[in-house]
Amino acid sequence: MNEYKFIKDQDPEIYATLVGEEAREARGIELIPSENYVSRAVLEANGSIFTNKYSEGYPGRRYYGGQEYTDAMETITIERAKELFKAKYANVQPLGGAAANVAMYFALMEPGDTVLGMDLSHGGHLTHGHPTTSVNKVFNFVRYKMKDIETGEIDYDELRAVALKEKPKIILAGFSAYSRELDYKKFVEIAKEVGAYTVADMAHIAGLIAGGVARNPFDDGFDVITTTTHKTLRGPRGGMILIREDEEIRKRINKTVFPGMQGGPHMHIIAAKGVAFGEALTPAFKEYAKQIIKNAKAMESVFKNHDIRLLCGGTDNHLLLADVYGSLGITGQEAEIVLDEVGITLNKNMIAGDTRTAMDPSGIRFGTPAMTTRKMMEKEATRLAELMIMAMKSKDDEAKKAEIQKEVQAICEAFPVPEVHV
Ligand SMILES: *Cc1c(COP(=O)(O)O)cnc(C)c1O
């Protein structure tokens, strides 16, 4: 438990919310696949005095003086990022995954140019050109999809056909609701044919790549990777852009992040990124990444044994999408509520080919990064999956739900959120 020594005396209103959130995070099982628990070391850096400092520019080339420690710190963070992902260059200043993507689009394209990305209903992210986003007004977004929803295989023939027709400047790989590995080599081949850049948005799977349990798109020749740092990578809330080797791309990315889009970088967050990358370079993190997948596989088998339809037929990574409406007759929204009642947090999600609406879709999406940080193993993952299914089948049975809630709470108490991750 944090002390919050100064906030407690000075600001009881905010203090109450901090204490409440801390208790909330400890008491329930977090299965939202984009969330995690950072270490106290990451939290310390996140809450550090680097927040006081203006450091517009890059190490060695700043607009203001007094940069001896910020320069040293940002350089360490950059070097660790490069080592983790086998990149020649890294920009650690983007404020989040969305900001990293916007900077990447403006760095590599002119207004009116085309991006070929994963269809949003097949797992692509909002920032990949959803109609409500600003980038959608500036650039033209076209789509590829899965060939087979039951296996998750991408339709690479369609991808190539659209690429030949639309001549995209960027071919974008990456997702927030897709559970299979992509064939990055195919993306690179097609991009070469049409003269496009290859960009992977690995926001969800950065930790899996860092831990060596998912393929690194750079190994197959991708040009650029964008990512968040707070999902499986288990760092502070933020973003990052990595460049495999091209000096010209590096220049354009750096100029677009600052001064193109952002002002002063958030140095306290960059320090926290550095600490998190340090953690990710340890053998303990490799074990963590392996266990994330083992736990997801354990949950997959329970759902399969109960004949619940999983999108893509299962998972290769940290997340699962289940068609609960098709399999159990409960909507995604209802499932989210029932599971919340028993102490399990996840999110409703549209599934490919969904006939329902975004506010009340057919599916749920859940994943294992946060529970694995709490050191839960296959045994707990299996039990949690069973409890989830039981709860969804007991939507209107208050006594049963109370019983399930008790068991979830007992598991949580047995697996407190650890303070140290290495
Ligand atoms: C989460 C996510 C983002 C956005 O990250 P924010 O930090 O929330 O801006 C972008 N792309 C993908 C694929 C994501 O999963």
C-alpha cells in the first residue's frame, strides 16, 4: 500500500480516490488485456522530480539548459529500447500509442496518402483510421481482413490485391483485438512490390516481443514499429516509435514528434519507461512473458471444453475473444456486468461479423497480462475461466454469483499485486 503522505494531509479529496483505486485494483481480477500492474520502481520514476523539467529537443540538442541529468536519463532509456527490440533508433517521447501513430502517419505520408491496415471489426485499432478520428480526415484508410474467422488467417491475397490497386504509402500490421501471430514476411513482400513502408503497431504485444515469445517484426524486415509502453510491456502510460535502420525515417520521425506534434517531453514518464525497459531486459521478464501465454492457453482450453466459440479458433498471444452471445445467449454487455459483479474485470467487444452493436456486442475480450503479474499460473487461469463461464450461466442467480465472488476474492487475496517485478 502506498503511503501518499503529503496528499493525505494536503488534499483529502484526491487522497480518497487514490486509496479507493488502490483497493479496487487489489480486490478484483483484472482481465482487460491492455492493462497491467507496474512495479513500485516504475511508479517512483513516474512520480519523480523529472516532472519539473522542460527538455524540448533530444539528448544533446535541447532548447533549454540544465539538461545533464535529463540527457543522461533519456539516453539510457533509448539505449534500452533499442536493445530490447533490436532497433537502430528509438524515439521515447510520444505521449501514448495514439500520439505515436499520428506522428508516424505524418512523418511517412503527405495529406491524402493511403494507409492499408487491418479492418477495425477484425481487430484493428481506432487509431488505424476509424471514421471518428482526426487522421481519418487527413489520410485515406483502406482495409484487409481475415480470410477465415475460425482460424484467424489473414487474407494475404486480398491484402496484395488491395495494395496493388490502392498504392498505399504505409502497410500497417497490428491490432488490439486479434489473437494470432501475423506473417510479417508476407507484409514485407507485398510492401516491396508496391513501394510502401511497413509499420507494425505492437501496442498490445510489445511485452511478448520483448520477452521473446512473439515474433519481432524487425526480424522480417519491417521499417517501423509503434507501441504503447503500458500494456504487456508493463511500463508507464506512454508511447514509443522504433526504427529498424533507416536514417532518413529516423530524421522524419524525430522532427514530427518534436516540434511537429508535441512540446516538452514528459521526462518523468521517460524515466519510468527506462526503469520498465530495464525490467524487461531481465530473465524474470522472459519468464513472465512465457507465463502470460501459458495462462491464455489454459483459459482457451476451458472455453473450448465448454464449446464456447473463440474467434480465430483460440490464441497465440495474451488475449482471447469469445462469442458469448452465440454460445451462451448472453450479450457482451450483460457478460461484462455479471463478471464485474463477481470481481472479474474485462470488456465487451465486437467480434468479426458481429450482428449486434458496439454498445452491446456479441463478444467479450479478455487477457492474462495483469493476472500473470500477480504470479497466477495455469491452475488459477483454469479456475478463473471456469468461474467466468459459471457466472455467465448464472446471470440471474444471486446466490450463485455471491459464491463465485467469494472464490474470486480468495484467489485475489492469495495473489497480492507484487511491488517488485525483477
Ligand atoms: C492501445 C492501442 C493504441 C493506443 O494507445 P494509447 O496509449 O491509448 O493512445 C494504439 N494502437 C493499438 C494497436 C493499441 O492496442
